[in-house]
Amino acid sequence: MCPRLKERRSNMGNQLSGGEQQMMAVARALVLNPRLMLLDEPTEGLAPIIIEELLAALKRIIRDEGMSTIVVEQHAQRILGVTDSAIVLDRGTIVHAGPSRSLID
């Protein structure tokens, strides 16, 4: 699921980039076969190419494998293509709740 990690399998975790470490964190969580995964700012500080790879992996996990996932992300446009529904908070108040597609539109 994470080809970039496969390429770096001989490296120690501290020798990986921030994006590769983020992918490893998601992979470690998935090893436990959880029913729900919570991701807090998964794209924060990552290079654009790593964001694309991470989002592709998340899409497979969420859409194809049906993993229930809660994603907290300040840059909603990055994650809305992966999610089914979205809640937008403004200072703790829900200002939008509905299908991700409606927020994209």
C-alpha cells in the first residue's frame, strides 16, 4: 500500500522523511486491524508528492476497504475527495454538516 516505504525498508524510522514517517504511522495503526482510525492533520508539513501518495493510500483504506475514519484537516480541499461526509467547525460551532461532495461543489 505504501510503495515508498517498500523502497526504504532497510532504513531506520528516523532516516525517513516526515511524509514517509506519516505513512509508517498509518501502516502501524492498520496492523492492529482497527474498526476506527483517527487522523489529526495527516498532511501537515508534507511535500505535495507525499501528500498525493498519502491521500491515495487513505482513499484505498476508506473507500475500497470501508475503514471508518475521522480526519481532522485544516486544508479541507485536500481531504474532501477521500471522505464521504464532512463537518466544518468554526470556533467550536458546526457551520456545515453533510456530504463531502456538497462542500466541494
